[in-house]
Amino acid sequence: MMNLESIPSVAPSHASPPAPPAPKRRFGLSTLVIVALLSAGAAAAAALMISEQQRASHAAAARDGAGASVYQCPMHPSIIQDHPGECPICGMKLVKVEKPKAEAAPPAAVHEIDVGGATSVIGLADVEIDAARQQLIGLKTAEVTEGPVGGAWRTVGRVAIDETRVRHVNLKVPGFVERIYVDFVGKKVKKGDPLFSVYSPELLSAQEEYLLALRTRGALSATGMTKSRNGEDLVTAAKRKLALWDIPASEIAKLESTGQAHKTLTLFSPASGVVTRKDVVEGMKLDAGAMPYEIVDLSSVWVLADVYESELRFVTEKMEATLKLTAFPNRDFKGQVMFVDPLMDPASRTVKVRLTFPNPKGELRPEMFGEVVLLGAAHDALRIPLDAVIDSGTKKIVFVAIGEGKFQPREVTLGDSDGAQVEVVRGLTKTERVVIRANFLVDSESRLRASLAETSPDAKSPEPLQSARALGSLRHEP
């Protein structure tokens, strides 16, 4: 394409010469600085105006939104929303909670409560619950009283056989079992009942020796020797040999009267009791020292109980005790401490205590478990029901009714306990009332209030009545 600019233009000769180009306008450095400063000032003024407008709108919204509702997770109080929903952590439905009004009174001491000499309670707040809510959740209180406390310590015991009443039936000569009279474990026997009959060549020889000694003594007496020392010595030695082999005196007398040796010899029970072991059958060969039967007398049994280190100082020998079993719920068996183990179990940190209980009817069977109550001397002190105490692991907390539906958390120091009542060493005074039922619900509400107070920017505590409504919603919110 042809460039038109390259073609020279032909002007008439009478045309005027071209005008000189206009000079370019230039700005100095000072002018640029002034413009930048003016722009920054305008931007700052605009930002200040916008900030004031937002502050005014936030203040108006805060005034208009005082008393509005928020939604909070019961398990994670830090999760707070302005609309219903579910907790992103546990999935529970958020509970509606009223915001504190601007004119609400300053909160009571949430972190430190010191009443009646009690130590401070961290993370708990006072709770107020109206009478209707108290009845709904089953809240009950009991008075702090003064009376006998302690003197009874509960533990778990196991029934065991009395090791001093175990009898072993053994054989001192080898032989063969001919007949069994007690043929199963668990059978009850009385002292003198036949157990089994055995044939032993050595026993038969010993009987013949005794009969020979008797005949020898008779022959010597027939010759006119009324007192033959040799004859009497033979009879005495043969009879003693049979006695040392556990031959009953009745069998020896029968042998002497009949004058005939018996092939088999019957062994009898040495004690009354129950057969707990049987290692013999008919036709079996028994060596010397064999133990065919074990018999245990259960007319008296042991109970082995574990006592913790903190209660060991109260346990002494000859101390009275009771035993309660699930098999006999309406009966208390009475016994006595007979031995306290001098060694402690390093695994359970307990000491074995051995108690003896009479068992004439055989109702206490070995390996039964029951509750053992060690009975000692009680002493008078301030006491409360054991159900009133919430044990957090590091401290003991009770909730004290201070009137008008208000409940105050209190840390207490406890002493001895008998399982139903516990001694209060510090933290409560006589005639005060403590919560004994639904105290875990009250504890949860107290912790929730304390957590709300800690997470609130203005550190405002919600009204007590609103807390009661929150507690009720935990039970009725679907």
C-alpha cells in the first residue's frame, strides 16, 4: 500500500509558511507531591467516615439485639451460633440460650467462691433453678447433721475353705483297691464312715504276725507261766505295727476275737466333711504314700477380704464383721477377723484380711463373693449423705442450697465414711442443706454457666432464670 506521507505535497507559491509547533507543558516534582498528599488525605477522610458509620450501626444493632437468642452446644460450650443447627464436633442439636441483657447485674463470683471456710472452686458458677424445674429433674436436698459416723468399712470378700480343717486320707502300705464306698467328689461323710477296702499282702502278713503273737502268749500261759514277758512283748509289738498302719482299733479287736486274718481291710473317714478330691477306682493299685481322698470340714469357713492402705489402720484382729451374699439377701452372717497379712500386694495396693465364719448348715460355699462390713468404733462429727459428693478426682464438690432456688458449689474436705454417710472435716456448717439427687445435672449447668462467662467478650453472666430454662431444655429438646 502506498504511503501517502511519502508523497510530497505541492503548495501554491503564494501560500504562507507553516506555523511553528506549540511547546509541550511539563509538571514539576512539587506538583506531584502535592497531588499525592491531597489524595491520601481524601482517602483517610473517607475511611474515617465509613468507620464511624459502621460503629454507629454496630452500636444500634447491639442495642436492638440485646436479649436476642443464641444457640450453643451442650457438650462444647465454645460452639455458639445465632441460628439453630448441629454441633460440628459431636453432631448434637444446638440448644437455645438467652443472651444477657445490657442492664443485667454484674455476675457473682464465678471463679472463686469462699463461704464457710471452703476453698475456691475453679470453673463453677452459682445456679438458680425455680421450684417447678427442681421437681421436674427430681432435685432433692439433705441437711448437714451431726452424729455418729465411721465405725464401718466395706469391702469385697471371697469365701474359701478353712485350711486348718483339711484332711488327707493316705495309704502307708501298698495294696489293691477291692471296693469303694465313697464314689464321687462332693459327697458328705461323717467321721468313721467307710471309704474303701484294700487288699495288701503286707497287711495280711501283719495280721498273721499278730495272731501268731496271741497264740504264743496263750501257749506260754498254758504252761503255767502267768506273766511271760516275752509273750506280752510280741503281742504289743504286732499290735503297734497294725496301729501305725492306720488300722482302726475296732478292726484289731475284731481280729483278736475271731482269730482269723481278713483278706481285705476297710479304711474309714478320719473326719466329718465333704470329699473334695478322689483319686481312686476299684481294682487300682495304690503305692505307699498315695492320697486317694481329700476331705474338708466346712462347718467353719474363711472369708478373704481386701483392705486398702488408707483403711488398714482401722483393722485389728478379733474385730467383728458381717458378710452379706446375693444368695441370702435378707441375712447377715457374723464373723471375726482372725489374721491380717503382714505383706501388701504390690499390684492392687491392698492387704489380705482373713476372717472366720461359722457354717453349721453349709450355706457358705467356697468361691462365693459377698460384701464384708468391718465393724469398729464410730465417732460423732458433721456428716452428709455420700450421694451428695461429686468426686472430680482431684477435689470433692457439693452444691449448697443458699435459698430462693439458688445453689452454690462448695469444695469440701471429707473424713471417714460408713458407705452411707461421710464425715465433713471442712467446707460446711451444721444445718446447711446440700443437693443429694440430680446434683450431676446441677454440676453440668454450673460448668456451662462458667464456660459461657469465660467465653463472653463482656464477661457477663446469664440471668439465673435463663440458666434454669437452659437446664430444662436439655431434657425436653427433641
